Amino acid sequence: MFHSQRFAPALRRRALLPLPLLALPGWAAAQQRPAPLTPAQHAALAAAVDSPARSAASRARDGARHPLETLEFFGLRPDWQVVEIAPGGGWYTEILAPYLHDRGRLYAAHAPADGTEYERKGRAAFAEKLRADPKTYGRVVLGTLPRAGGFTDIHPRGGADAVLTFRNVHNWIAAGHLDDTLRAFYDVLKPGGVLGVEEHRAPPGTPLARVIETGYVPQDFIVERARAAGFVFVAASEINANPRDTHDHPGGVWALPPTLRNGAADRDRYLAIGESDRATLLFAKPRTAA
């Protein structure tokens, strides 16, 4: 992952101010957005969500994470080359791998093998997950998160069709390399390729210090920085919205399930709220140069 702090000082000088959250004009957005899935593609994606490769613990979170609706909103095709960013323990990998297995390709950009002890253990556990089920994961390419200059070991032939990231943007803001990371995504995509982002959502105008403290990011700020990296903003969805989330918990977003950072304190209230309120955003790399 990046070690550059170039982006951080500029952020720390200002709050994350609200911007007009407008997608492209209808005709232009239609040119950038993937076509709706066919009935056969929808059925294949639904089958992947119901894949026996998925653990019971993963399935239990479907009601909060809406994987079928989210991936369909991103326009995911079974013949695409897809880069999954920071897959962690593989919650979405369990769906993406079987869906892309026969005709597509999944690249998993995980923590570096030479990173911190925590990163090394996480990558090793993920690699073991892939090795333990070659029938499901045998075609997954395990690579590394981008460093300064971009991806070092993930190079889809002709460019990726999609880059997908789930609840990671707040980490890149805190580490000071959000702009560089978004640019790496832009570079790895083919013209017309899409960037799908799901992120804990803060109210507009939330200051940077509060974003880093709580893990919630203003939706309009994500749109601003993605546009600055060259992306066009295609659409937003409320698929993963949670109106019960007040965004102001001691311990930030991690007070909520599944982390429940605060232990027994207000546990029932946090369980009743459920997982965080989340923005679900679709961007595209222009099909032709501006």
C-alpha cells in the first residue's frame, strides 16, 4: 500500500465541504453505465450469492449488505476481469470467485506480503482460504494493493472491467493516499471500465478529523476525489442505506455490528441499529479521452 503522505496535508487544512451531488446528465450517464444484466446473468449472480462456498457467517450478513443488489447495481458481468480491493477475509470473494470462475477472472488485491505483522497474517489467512478450495478459488489471482506508482503485480490483459472496493475509503483518507489510490484504480481499468464503491456514509460537511475518528466519509467528498482522479460519476444507490444509523457513536462505525467495539455497553442498541449507513456509488473511466 502507499506510504506517501502527499495527500494528507491538503486534507487537514479543510473540512470535507459538501458539493452538489449530481451524476452526469442522463444521456451521458447512459453512455458510461453498463447495460442491465440479462436474466441469465442475474440468475448466475444469484446462484453465486447462494454458493455453497459461502460460510454460514457470511450468509447471515446478506440482509445488511445486499450483495446481489449491490453487484447488480455495479453491472457485474460473469466474463469480466475484476479487481477486488482489500478483500480481508474474503466476504465478497466468496461470491465473486464462483461468479467469475468460468468466463471471467478475479484479481484479489490484498495486503503486501512484506507488510506489518497484521497485514502478513491477514494475507496468509486469505491465501490459505484460496488453497483450501481450489474448485472455487483456483482461478483467483492473489496480488497486492497498489503502492506509489500503481499496481505492481495485477495487470489484467487490456485493462480491468471493474475495480470494486467495500468499506475501505476511510482507511486511505487516514493514511493520506486516497488520491494516489484512486489514480491507481483509474490506470488499471480499461476505457469504459467501472469503479464500484461502498463506504460508511457521513453527513455532508463532516470535518476530516471526524472522518478519521469515526470511519464515516461524506458521500459527496468521495465523488469529488474520484472526479479529480479522472472518473465520471455515473450513479448512486440507496441499496445499503440504514436510516437507523445516527453516525455519532462512541468508537465510531466500529461500535456497530459486526465489530461491536464497545463490548457490553449499549450492545442491544447497536444491534438494533445494525450495520452502518453506507453510500453505494458507481463511477466509470471515460470511454474516450476528454
